[in-house]
Amino acid sequence: MTIRTVVWGENIHEHTNAVVGGLYPQGMHTTIADALSRHPDISASTATLQEPEHGLSQARLDETDVLLWWGHKDHGAVSDAVVERVAKRVYEGMGLIVLHSGHFAKVFKRLMGTPCALKWREAGERERIWTVNPGHPIAAGIPEQFVLENEEMYGEFFSVPEPLETVFISWFAGGEVFRSGLTWRRGAGNIFYFRPGHETYPTYHNPTIQQVLINAVRWAHNPQAALKNVEDAPNVPVEQALEPITERGPKLHAAGEAGYR
């Protein structure tokens, strides 16, 4: 089964910063999508902030199994309607992989329900990433530890909900540590946050990083049919109760009437 994957990119710094443009002349989203598409199980396309509906129409999302999200400079420009649309698809079973500065993306904060804040320093320092859950599918084929010579530092405390699983932890040359590979489930959707990926460094050209993302797409994919009624809240009339009952008290709503939201 081909995993239909969309890589969403903010697509700003590639056009406004010469360093980023030199590293990713076709955009980080394209570099990531090209790496994913080399796996025979994955068909990856791209979407960007500048497209109508940010490239994430309802029809596009309905045909997406896994969405990767990279944003940084202009999280606020993302339409709230699109955020809610993406969140609903996650509840229904679409996988979501949030990358680097996407920790402040509206959709990630929406799904986490917390500030998602952290310490940071942009100094191009060494990052050593430790695989602390080697049996996890996202860690398949990933060494015990590997090094990125230049990265932005993220440090604890990372104000996200307690994850289901921690797959990677990072150490930085300045001494900080960070939970850099975390999983959650929201509704029927699998979520993975992966820390590396500052735009002024060639992180997404790294073969080990690319393998983590391939593994993450395969892990996040839920092959079951979408739970399209996940947000329904039906008012079940007395006569439709599974067992015979008699009304015994006052009520606010008529039979079948929608509830307050």
C-alpha cells in the first residue's frame, strides 16, 4: 500500500535568506519530499503557505495519509480554518509529523493543548542524538547515536504533554539536553515530533535524518478507514435507547435536538 504523504513547508526563508536558498534551492519541503519518495512505499508531494488554502484543501487532506509540517517565521499566517481542518483529519486517523520549529505551529499547539515552549540558541553547535528506544519502528536502522555538526540548540523544559514514547534525546555542545523525538496519539491519528531541522544548516540532506523521516511516515500511517464521525455528538432519543427506558426528569433539549458547543 502506497502511503500518500504531503510535506507542508512555510517556504519563506528559502526566498529571503541567501544561506537557506543555497542549501535548499527548491525549498526544504521539496528536499524532504524527494527523500521520502525514494522509498517504494511512499508517494510524497508538497504544499506551501502561499498556495490557496495553504495547499491543504479538504479534498487534498481527505487523500492524505501522513502530513509533515515545517514552519518557523510566520506561524500566525496559517488560517485557523485550515488548522481546524488538519486537526480534524488527525482525529480521523491521518498521521502528523511536526518538524523543528513546528513546535510553535498553530496545529501542533492545538493538538497538544499546551504552550509547547522551550529554550533555544542559534550558534551552529554540535548536536549528538541518542536513540533511547531502539526497538521503536521510528528507530529502525538508526545507530545508537549520531552527530549533526551544526544545529540550533533546543533545551528543556519542553512544555508539551507527557508523550506516549520517547524515541530520541539530544545533547548539545553547550551542555543542554532535549527530548527530540516524541510520539502522541490524538483520536485515531499518530503524531511524531522530531527536533532537528534548522533552515540555515543542511540537516535534511543528512541520510540518517532522512531515514528517521521515512520510518516516521511508515509508523504514523494508519491503514484503517477514517473515523468520519469522530466529532459527532448525537442526541439519542429515548425511543432509540438500546434497552427500554422511561423519561424520569426535566430536560433542556427536544429529542434529537443538537447540543450546545
